[in-house]
Amino acid sequence: MTQTQFSPRIEALVAGGIAAAALGGAAWLGWMIGWPGSFDTSDPDFVNPFSIMILGLLGATVWFAVKAVRLELRYRAFGNTVLDLDPPGYLRPGGPFSGRLKVQKPVAATGPFRLVLTCYDVHAFEDDGERKTSNFPVWSDERSLPPDTDATQGLAFRFGLPASVGPEPVPSGILPGAGSRYRTTVHIPGMRKVVAGNIPPVGRFWTLVATAPTRGPDFRAEVVVPTERPRGHSRLP
């Protein structure tokens, strides 16, 4: 069976690193330009763009610090989660997808476990002359398990996958041929750009998310599902 691990501690370390970087950036800007001498919004120094950047960095520091604490608490409560997949060990559209999510520590759930399998298409668009990407969910299915399920023995799941979820990914995002040479995006004011038309994605990935309410930090584990045959496993003749 193929194993993929989810570790809240690793995500906590990443979030903590971002918080530290944001705090360092705010301190550096404050040292370079000086902190506003007044919190009067009519003061030109207060509305200085760099002062606004400092406030934004401080906000990011608080956001990611809180996220890091929550992830660390989740790690201490539940440990890591491992995805064990049944043969063939990876996701194949049009066939069954089954396995177990095994949690390192018991989960005293106060409600049902929810397991959600989602397919995301990665679309490319132009923003101020730069090529960026956004993820869009194109297919999703859900399973539930009773709250008394022993998560350490595994949260068993089985999904029936569709044969297709849309156009196959094309690295450039442009289909060959005279009629598909241009990408088209639509921008809604106040929102990020969204893809219009039957434009193929530049990538695709699947995630499996398991959640359950508890009296402490809610249980949550998210893994990216492998979509290719594991290395070292050859096809039998």
C-alpha cells in the first residue's frame, strides 16, 4: 500500500517561519523610516505607504502566529496522519479509490467524521503583465463515518471516480490550433480573476480532507493524493 503523511507540526513550523519573517520585515521598515509619531489618521506620516506596509506586516504576523499555535495544538492532540491506499496505490479516474487515513493518536470526536475528496484544476491568467495561477475545484465527493470510529485503526473510505472531470491539463494552458491561441480571463471588481470559457488547466491535483469536531482543537487532516504509480513498483506482464 502507498503511504502519504500529513504532519500539522511541519505546517506549524512553516506558519511560524512566515510570522517571524513578517515581524522582521515590519521591524526593519520601522527602523528604516521610523514609526509614526502620531496615530492621527490625518497626519501625513501616518498614511505614508511604508507605514501602511508596517501595519500590514504586523497583521500578517498575528495571523500566521495564531495559525501556527492552532496547528501545534492539533499536532499535540492527534499527531500525524498517514494515508494508506489500496492497490494500485494511486488515484485513477474512472475507477474506485479506497484506503484508510490512520491517525497517530485517538480522536474523541463529538460528531461524525467527514472525508471529502476534491479535484482542483490549476488555471493560469495574466495579472499586470505577470503570469499567475489559481486553483478551482471541479469535482468533489464526501463520505461520513460515525464518531466512535477508531481513527488509530484507520478512517476507511471508498469513492467511485468519474472517468473525466474536464479538459486534460496542458502545460501552456493553450490548446494547439488557430482557434485556441489566446487565453481569456474575466476580472470581477473586488475579486481575483477567474477563468472564462473551456480553457484547459495547466495542472491538476486531488486532495483528501478529513475533519471531526472535538472538545479540544477540532481534528483536521489534509493530504494530496498521489495520481501516478509509485516509484519502484513495476507493472506485471
